[in-house]
Amino acid sequence: MARRSDWTEAKLKRFLAEGRGQGKNELYRPWLMVSDLPSRGRSTRIFSRIANRVVHLLTDSQLRYFYLLEWNHDGNLIDINEQYPLLDMESILDQLDEPLVNRLKDRNTNLPHIMITTFLVTAINKQGKEYQFARSIKDAGELEKKATIERLELQRLFWKSRNIDFGIVTPNEIPIQRSKNIEWVLPALNIEDYGLKETEMTHYADELLDGISSTDNSLNSVLTSFDRHMKVEVGTGLLVFRYLIASRRIQINMDMEIKLDKTPSEIGVIVQRSEGRGTKHVVGG
């Protein structure tokens, strides 16, 4: 919800004219952007492969939950709309008492305060039909505030009226290690950022898979040997290892710290020996 001191009719009209809260995938524009909150130190702009655009996240918890969405093991998510505005609150006014209805408007300007749900996510079910779910990311301490509880209840009623599942997510419900691991591996998919071509990465990936599958040495040792054997820049092996995890050619327990001083078998690495054929090999198994 915009701060009262900032909320003017001109700003509301500008946001609507800019198409905020509208569009799908790369055409969507969030209601609030990082540039709207320059004093918020934990804001993040980051590219989403699902939405195919840069998303705007305002807290660490939002970022961590975003990583879980991006990982999306089932591959059924097709769009992420962050900072999604509830522009049609009038549809639930008949369910609210008069004092609450009055609090939905700025007491000075009488303009409506715009409620925001952190994420509106679009997915496809097993029958191929689209569905959506909405999630509000809140720190646990915020749930002790009456005003926060009131706003969340309004969001619940709003999404219920649209038959969309709504839930509240706190940091306690976000697996931190999994989020950190996803944050570590996902950037490796953007190989062009590292000056590599797809053919090069494919070759490197196959070579490293062979090395990982046939060793009792630590991952650090394997990656160092890879850099030396392939005559590439130091750290390339580590990049390829991250790429293999991010592209699912290596399966690993993402809820545990990925310790490079351990052997592949010690951290339960499962490699995809033949991409596209479904052949798997449990290292050390």
C-alpha cells in the first residue's frame, strides 16, 4: 500500500497510464518498482527465466521465494507477476463493514489505497489447463500487527472472490539453504554473460560429467583438473558444474550445503549421462 504522504491523484493516474499491474510475461509491469522505493536497501532487480523479464523484489524474503518459483521442479509455471495490485476492491465491498471501507481510502484525498499481493503466479495443471495462485510474503513480526492482519484478510477475500488460492508465506516457511543453492546455480544458465557459446558449454558439460562420474576425488580437485586439462580460465570448471546443476543434468540435494571439498558420492550427486535419453548414474552407487 502506498504511503499516504506520497499517494496523489496524479500518481495514481500515472501508474494506471503506465500499465502497471497489467500485461503478461515480458509485458507485465509491477505496481511498485525498485525505483519507486530508492531508500529501501534490500530491493532487488533480477531476471526471471519464467517471466522472461526483470522482476522487482522489495525484501530478502521476496527474493528467496522468487528463487523457489524459478527453480520450479515440475516445470509447470508459465508466468510470475510480482507486486500485483488489487485494482478492483469494489467487488468485495459488500463483505466489509463501513469503518473498514473508509480505511481503504486516503482520509485526505479520498483516493483508494491500492492493496498489493507479492506474487500472482500462473501455472498449468496436468490436464493442460491454466490456473493461478497468489502469495503474500510477510515477515513473522508483521503478522502481529492489526493493520497487517486486516490487509491480509482483505487480500484473502479478494482472491476468494476470484476462486484463486491465496496464501501467506513467512521466512520460516522458506527453505533458506535451498534458496541459497538456487541463487548460486541459476546464473550459470546465462552462459553468454560468461563469454561462452552454447557449443562450448555443451562440450565442457560432457567433459565434466565424465570426470565427475569416474572419480573418488573431491569436487575441488575435479574442477581444478578440468581447468588445467581443458586449458581454460581458472573457475570455468566451477561455472560448468553450476550449469550442470541448473540445467538438471546433475541432480543433487538442494536442501543441503554443496560442499566442494567433498567427493561427488559424498554429497549424493546423480548425473544425467545421456542428455535427453533419461539415462542416470548415481555417483558412487
